[in-house]
Amino acid sequence: MPLETFEGTVERITYASEETGYIVARIMPDKPLGLWDSMSSDGLVTVVGTLPDLTPGESVQFEGRWRSHAQYGRQFRAENVQRIRPATIEGIQRYLGSGLIKGIGPKTAARIIEAFGLETLDILDDNPRRLYEVDGIGPHRVRLITTAWAEQKEIKQVMLFLQGHGVTTSLAVKIYKTYGNDSIRQVEQDPYRLARDIYGIGFKTADKIAQALGLPTNHPRRLEAGVVYALNQAIDDGHVYLPEMELADAAAELLEVTDEDVIPAIERAAEEEMVRLETVQGDDAPLQAVYLPMYYHSEAGVARCVRRMIATPRSHLETIQMQNQSALVADAAAEANVALSEQQQAAVLSALTHKVSILTGGPGTGKTTTLRTLICALGAHQHSFMLASPTGRAAKRLSEATGQPARTIHRMLGFSPARGFLHNEDNPLPADIVIVDEASMLDELLAYSLVRAIDPRSHLLLVGDVDQLPSVGAGDVLRDLIASGEVPTIRLDVIFRQSAHSTIITNAHRINQGQMPIFPDEAEDFFLFHVADDVERVSDLVVEIVKERVPRRFKLNPLNDVQVIVPMYRGVAGVMRLNERLQQALNPPGRPAERFIGGRLYRVGDKVMQTRNNYEKEVFNGDIGRVHTLDQVNQTMTVVFDERFVTYDFVDVTDLTHAYAISVHRSQGSEYPAVVVPMVTQHYMMLQRNLLYTAITRARKLVVLVGSKKAIGIAVSNDKVSQRYTALGERVRG
């Protein structure tokens, strides 16, 4: 059966799936569709399918087939979509006022149409200076509109070129923003540079374009790009390097070639300094490791700086080290108004006497009390210190717990996009001791930036819970330093009396010891909604608990106080699907401002998370905020992060994702009044002890598990921590 076509104007997007790209849109047909007009009282047609970004107001031609849906009635399932220029006065006005053209909103569009009528689009194409003739449009607005219109024309050419290669509108805009009018030539010349130059475009998209351009599957450039991509994939999984043969296998599978094709490509990539080859000690014998250069330099740099600190005999804390140690700690504890256990006393002394030391332990074991005592000891002898954490939320909690100012590591090191880190080996931090909390979150790159900025005569104390998940970024710094045997480590393992009444803390330690959590009837902070492995029911219940039950019983705000934390991204009870459902429940349609951007539907009021470090905006991976405004005219979205307003161009909004539900990894370093965790056996691959432990220790007041005891049991019994390829411990040992 041949495909049918019809043209119309996008009225609104009613549904968009982040996971699948499936969209439901309401379209006003340009001309009557006969029988189909009667399907909707408002004359609109429902179009469904995996579609590119659509904006209300733009004119589109759809190609596909009509179908009848049992629940939703007649729909048009689109297989191909093409944007077209509107041909009527009303269509042109809606098109210009839709927010597609930066600088033109509905009012400006009306004035332009009033001045030029059906000639409007031709005038914008050929003689945009005539915009000066329009009342209320000044020089600045004319320049803005002229530039935006020219960009739109060029982006359309780029889109036509990339059509059929799976490149979305938002990525086409990024390509144009990166290469300008040279976009098509750059892509034709080396499509793989897209994966290197543009965040959001991976090897597979670049390879699809390259294949369409006729590049052979065994072309050296393709093989080298595949090697680098496979290594980057391993880094995304937390590895710092890959053994050469494992990399060869991964790249060969990706490229659909043989290992014999890939091994020479790895060697060529090393000659061109795209990768670095190093011999490291494996479990049984030395092996050839392949690094990306920046990760090799970071790993070697962390080891070099730590060894240099340990080997430097002079200390900025020499005067305090000459004091009577027992009396010093006792005085500091009295000043802090606390009673210390022997473990805590040993931790304070370790930080004062060793250049690099580690304090670890689970919740309720007194890490914060130990820190407060250490700070009192330093203050009593006029020694300077700095407090920092990897994330803003963790730094805020550290400051509240100690009563002292704390910053993110980036802020402490004085990072700016223009000059990088202010503090480094040539300009070390002005502190006798640097104390870093939530050190389990330290990845290799950030750890190197930190340790190279510490004077070898200063001290470094890393504080963290080594039983939590390792860092989101590559490496396993805290575990590696402990495993090296070169860094003195104190582990607190006694739960203090005031914490023992918390079922959250009790269960955290039970889980960590391989025991099932308990659910006593009298508990007020830890609950299980037991559901047999019915994933749909679990998903329904999570939404109901967040929207109704927790707010009603505990008087908590479902958006500000409750965080859904999920083991997996995909599936009915995964991060993506739960985000769609929770957005619908907590921030439903009907608000004045919403926009479909980069495969997601954003509304004012949405809860969102930054997914990568943006040093210019000073927002970092894991920061959570709320959408404050959507400016359709200037094509910007403003998000509030902890009372700080950050503005994104629409093209940069792909750095954000919805945060009604987040992964366990992305919850690290944060703390929430209430946490809701779906636990289903369908998440089997991700059900691990440290993952469940990390999830529940994010909660301050309330934990609600939703799912089956079987799934919880699988997680509790699975204590296999996935090993990461890293040689940091070996390098620190020398």
C-alpha cells in the first residue's frame, strides 16, 4: 500500500518519549481531509511516530499511513517528515511567531506580516534591511532577526544533507554552531570529527554519515575513530584504560571487522598520539594498556603528587605535631563539645601527622564529629584549612555540618573556562591542610587537578564512604589509594547511639553486611511497598507514592523533598519512563510555556539535572534545578539551581535531562529528605549491594522501597563490585 501525505501546522506536542523518541503531535491540516475531519471536534489530526523536533507553529508535510487506535481513535502514523514554507498569511504569521526564529515573537511577527503580507519570507531571504520599515523594530532587533534567519537557512541546508542519517534538528544546529557555513564541507571531509568536536554526537552517528558518503569499512580513519570510540565507551563505564586485546575485541565488534584489522589501527592511533600505550601490572602478569592521553597523564600525575607529598619531610603542621597528642585531641574534643571513640581520636591524629590520610565509614559512625574535632584542633593552633566536596550539594551539607565555609573542588581551585585552574603546582592552595568530603566521588581527572594544587608541605585528608558506588567518571581513586597501602586509612565502624534509632542507618549497615533490611511496624522512616514482580504496578505505585502518599502523611513537597532513585535507565520502571510519568503527574500540560527540545518536552516548573560539567555556566554534572522560564522569542531556557539563575540557549538544553527520577550513580553526593526506590527483578543486571546501599543512604528522613523482596534479596547478596581497569594503586606503590 503506497504512503499517503498531508500538510499542516503543528498545534502542540502532547507526548514525547525520551527513551524511544516517540512523539504524539496535534496538527491542523492545511486543507480538509474529508472523512478524517470528523475524527476530532476541533479539526485537529493526531500524528504519531518517531519524529524530529517539532515546534508549534511550523508547517510540516507528513508521509505515512492512517490507522485506527483502540483507545485513541484515528491517527496518522508518520514515517517521513519534511518542513515546508507556509503559503498563507496566517501560516506565515504563525511560523514566524512560533519561536523558531530568534528575536521574533507573536507580536513582532504580526507587525512584520502587517507590513509585508505574503512577501514576508521573500523579503527576509533577499532584502532583510527592509525590516527597518516595520514599526517598533530597532537596529538591534533587525540584526538579531537577520542573523537568525540566515542561520535557519543554513541549518536547513545542513539538515537536508544529513537527512536520513538519524541526525536530529538539535544536533544539526550544534553542527552549524560549531562549523558555521563550512559545516557540509567539514562533514564530507571527515565525518568522524563530529564525534570528537561536538558533544551529543557519537561515533555511531558519525559512522552512519561516513558510510552514506561511501567511506570503506576498513578505511584507516574509520578504524582509528572506532578504536578511540571503543576506548571512550570503556571510560564511560569507569575504566581508566583497557588492555590492548580487550580494546581490539571491542573495536572489532563495533566496526564489524577483525582483530587483525584493529591492532594496526591501535598502533597508528598511538603514533598519532590519539592513544597512549603503557605496560602495567595485571592480576597475573604485565599487560599492554591503552589509555587516552589525558587519562594517562591524570593517573600518573595523581600518583606522582601523592608520592611527592608523602616523601616530603617538612610539614606546615610541624608546630601542632610537637604538642602532646593525647592532650591536644582531648582539648579539641572539649572545644567541639563531643566525646570521641578511640577510632575517631586515631583519625584526628592521623590527619595531623600524615601528609595524606583517609577517613572512611558508613552513616552514623561519626565522620562529621571527627571533622569538627579536627577543625577545632587546627583553629586552636592558628593553622589554616580548606573544606571542599566534588558537588555543590555535598559542599553545602559539609558547611552546614561543620559550621565552616565549604566549596566545590572546582571553586576552591579557582576554575575559569578562559584560564583553567588558578591553583596548580606553580600556585598551590594557601592552606596547611585540605579536607575533601564525599571523596568516593573523586574521578581520576578531578583528583589530579586537586592533588597538583596542594603544596607538598601541606596535608590532605580524604573523607568518604568507600562502600558506596565509585565515581561516575573514570577511576576508583578512593579505593585505589586505600589498596595501595601507602596512605594511612582509618575506618569508623561503630554506630553511635543517637544514630542507632534510625531504621535508615540500621538498614544501611545491614545491607552493607549482606543482611536483608528490616521493616518493623513501628518504623517511621523506612517502608516497603511489597509488590510481586508486576513492573506496571510498581511504576503506578511509585507515581502514587510521590504525588499523594508521601505528601499527605509526611507533609513533604513532592518536587522539592522527594527524589525517585532508580537502578536502571530503561524499562517500564526505569529512569526514562518514570520521568515521563512523574512529569505528567507533577507538572501536567496546560501551563503557558512548554517546548520540545532535543527529544524531550520541557515545561516551566520541570525538575531538571545537568548531565555534564559546564564551567562557563558554573553548573556541574549532577546539579538539580527547576525550569523557571522558557523564552520562545530569544530561544532560551532559564533554570534555577539553589537560588542561582542559569540561562541556556535552546541548543545547549541537551546538557539537561529531567530529574523527577534519576539513576543511583547520579544521586551520589546528594541528600534528600525522602527517597523512593523501585526494586524489581527486571533490573537484575544492576541489582548490587553497593548500589542499594548508596540509594538508601541518600535519604535524610524517609526511605520507601517499592517492589519485591526477591529483588532486594538479589541486590543484598550481590557484593561483586565491578572492577575498573586502573593502575593508580600500583603507581602510588611505585
